[in-house]
Amino acid sequence: MDNLVNKQILLTIRVIIKFPAMQKKLIHNAAGFIDIYLNIRMCQIYMDVIYTYEWFDWGEKMQKNILAERVINDTNYDNYVVLYRGDIEAEISKIPNYYVTIINDKYAIVSVKKDVEINMGNEPHIQAITYVVPAEFYTLQQISPIEASQASFVQVGSPLNLTGRGVNVAIIDSGIDYLNEEFMNFNGETRIESIWDQTTITTEEKTYDPVPFGNVYDRNEINEAIRAYREGKSPYDIVPTLDEIGHGTNMAGIIGATGKEQNLKGVVPECNFVVVKLIRDISYEKQFPETQVPVFNITAIFAAIEYLYEYILISGKPMVIYFPLGSTIGNHKGTGILENFISSILINKGITVVTGTGNQRNVEGHAYGVVTTVSGVKGSEAGVIELVVSPEQKNLWGVQIWSSVPNVMSLEVVSPSGETTGVVSLMINYTFNFTFVFEKTNVKVNYYLPEEITGDELIRIRFYNLQPGIWRLRITANYITNGRYDAWLPQRGLTVGNTRFSFADPFGTITNPGNSLYILTAAAYNQNNNNIVDYSGVAFLESYINVIDIAAGGVDALTVAPGNKTAVVNGTSVAAAIVSGVCAMLFQWGIVDGHQPEMFSETLKAYLAKGGIARSGDIIPNPYWGYGILNVPKIFENMT
């Protein structure tokens, strides 16, 4: 017990050193130290940090696993999220070409050489691993709306004066241009509390940062870099992080630009930012050079969310986590591994996660069918999905076919020339590998029966050296209840050219994790004509209640861009940025200003639903708009 108390006290000291905001608690007396210590002890943050950063004993070296970090950045390795128990580090250290990076006491990142075939679902020869998450790849939801929401009704000058004061907005994106004046207050100091740049290799002075890889730059360092910039020196010698893509800077401007240029003023111009610059999956982009968009692996996203969760517990401030990425991978029921992880942290007050519905409605990437009879029965017919492949599509990594438990389906792949794999036998923990003679296309098929996180059946198909034409995916039933199956292609940008399903269904096109009932999900509409935009993802017709929460403007938003420029942006990420700002307003009103201190993510969802406006003739909720068009004044009118 004494050793455990020592660890808690040690971490308390480390937290105070790392987070300058915590030092304010110590100004008057020792009560501040006790307060931080008790907060850490109650939240048990120390357990995750002890496991993650090897803070075991007073005399031991406290630093990251630098070797594992370098492997994460190595294009010769693939990275996977795993669930584990026990001492996974000790076990994996004995296996060649395997490396582990701990996220917390439940999840870790395992890196393996590309020529190593890891068993999806589980890895039987590593006892500590209980589940290997099939690789998931996320892309940005980007393809003035602020005025349409009437957010200015409650900003400066109104009786409510809701500007995001006292609320942190976390942005998981491509970074931020911290030199932009719109992210500074009127005294010229930054409003960015910290930037975790996952893309950089840890420097010697950053060895003890509270992250498994990359570097964290705090407010003091950012202000020092800004001063250097104003003196004509290089700020990047101090804080060497850039937003090369620009999306993170764009969205931060919509959420919270200070408004030094009035037409750029964000929804909450006095919020503070906590930024995570995600590392791109360069390994995937190198392997599939036809990819047209930046790709982010679920491994980096898991680490980002865990970091932000610990940041919330330490800072004690409410936080809105803005997540402008999406993936078509998953059963679209909100029960996937990432959705479950996020939902587990949303049971705490003062935290919410906001995402968009994604921009996949009009790309013909979802299809479904129904098999009415079991294979082998007289008169039985197979379901057929036609996959149209463009010449530009050289590989197709991750076509997924899902069927709800207890349905059991089998797959047959037929090439454009008519050659067939035959019905692929139902085998668990086995990769079916087949090369077509004429097309020379290689196909790999995996069955997950059940897929261990959701319980449903998953058939996963990967194509290599893919030839253009119409490929047929034939679905036969081994056992049926309703006989329904749903198929999704990877999101646009991972699919290129005109690759699509012939008979596509626009419903069920919300990207994950937006299908979760606990995450705030925003659809985009054209605020200029009050019409839903054709790209905004929609829910299933059969199960749309509470999936989409609200619709916000997503067309032609003027915002800041890197290099003190401006940009006009579109997409559901724009709608989600506006909703994130409104959530920060609500947290300020409830928690910071004391009107409703016990405010949870579900509270925000209820308030947004009450503040939705239906168009004439519309019934809400519906699969397109959720509870209607966002209207901030109405939220406050309906609070009683």
C-alpha cells in the first residue's frame, strides 16, 4: 500500500510540473496539492499512466518506449488496436518483429512486420491478446453556416453572453496553425492549451510527455514560439508543428476564431483549444498509391481519445471533443470498437464527442439484399451484389458484408470473366486466398462468426491487382431469420474513379462513429435554400431515432487557413464544427456559469433535440435531419 501511495504522490508531482494550470492550485497553501492528489486517486488516472509510461518505482527510469514509437512511424510495419490482459509487454518482447505501445490498461497498439499475417479476431499464440481489431481507416469529412444557426443570439452582448469561456474544445484533426491571430486573445496570447503532434519523433527533452508517441507542446511553449515569431526568429525551433493539410485550422476557425476579423468570428470565440494532430497511415498510403485522401488509422485515434480523456480528468474543465473523421467500416449500428470506447468515457459529466454524418450518401458505397431461403433447399436463390470497378482502382482493401445475428451467410466471388472462387467455406481464424487465372486478381476472404465486438457476422474481402469490370459477390444463406445482409465499400478517396455498387442504397450511409447513440452526430444542410445536401449521410429507414441529432449549415463556410489565409469549406465536418461550438456554449451555461453543474453528453443531445426546427411539411425526427435544423435561440427558449 505504501508503494502505491508513493506512486500516486509521484504522479501528482508530475501532473503539477506538466500542466501549468495545476500550479495555480498551490499558490496559497498545501490544500491545492491534496486536491490534485485526491482527484487523481479517485479517477485512478495513475493506473493508466503507470502501465503506459512505465512509472513503476522511484528509482526506475520513466520514459516512453522509443523503439515502439519509431516502429509506429515505419512504413514497413502495420499497426493494430488490440484488447489485452496481463503483461502484454513482457510477452511480446519475446516475439521477433512484434512491438507493443500501451494505450491504457485495456487497449494497446501492436505493430508487426508487413510480411507477418496477424490473426484478426484473436492471436492464439499470444495469451495476453484477447482480441485483434481488424484494421479501420478514417478520412476527413470535408468536401456562412454560423449565421444560419443564430449562434450570435447568445454571444457577446446578449444577456447570456455565451462565448465558450471556461470550456476546452479538443480537435482531433490535421493540426492547427498556432501562429494565426484568430487563435489568440486580444492580448496576443494563445488560446491553445496544448498541441499533441503525433507525427514527430520524441525529442530528448520530451521523453517524459504523457503520451505514448510524438510530442506535446503546452501553452507556455506556444506563447514562447509566438514571441519568437514576432521578433523575427523561427517559431518552429520551439514548437515544430504545422498543419500541412489545413483542415484542422479550418475547423478550429469555424468553432472558435476570436473574431479579430469580424467575418471570421467563430461560434465560441473565447473557448480554449486542445489539439491532437493525428499521424497519417503512411504505410497504407504507400501500399495503395491510388488513394486520394489522407488516411488515419484507428490506432492513432484510440491514443488521441485516451489522451483527451485523461486531460479532462486532470484539468477539471468541461470539454467538447470535435471528431471530423469517419469510416464506412463497421456494422453501422453504433456498436463497433471505437464507438464502445467513446461511449465508455461519455458516462462522465462535462464531456461530449461531436462528429458529422459523413459525406458518403451519394457515392453508391452501400448496398443491401435479402436471402429468403437457405442454400441447398429447392428453389433457393442467392443474393447478388454487383461491384463496378474503375480502371483507377488497383486494389480494394476492406469490402465488408454484415449480417445480423443469428443469420449465417456465405460468400462466392465471381470475376468479370465468369471465373469463380466457389462458395468460400465458413472457417474461423482462416484467410481464404484465391488468385483468378484470367484477371490475375488476388482476393482474400475472412469470416468473423461472430465478430467479437458486435456479435454479428462479418465477411471481409480484400482485392489486390484488381481488374476493372463488374465483379459479383454472391451471398448464400446457411441459416436465416430475416435474411438481410448489408455491404459497404471503403469511403470515397479510398475508392477511386467510379468504383461503386450497381444497385446502391442511400440509407445507412452515416460514417462511423456517427452511428453511436451516445455521440452527437450532425447532418449538413444548405443554409442558403434549406435543403439537405446530397452528400450528407443518412440513417437506416428502420432505425433512425436518435442516430442523427441535428442538422447544421455545411455549405460555403468562410474560415481561416494556414499562413494567415482564408478558405471556403464544405462538408459535414463544417456542420459538426458548428454543433461543437454550440455544445461549448451549453457547457459554459450549465457547468461554468453554474446553471446546471451536472451536465452530461445526453443532456446536450436532449437540448439540441428541443432546439431543432422542422421545415414545412417535414416530420421530425427523420433519417435525413434528425430532430431538424439547429436553432440556438430555440434551445434556450425550450429549456423549461
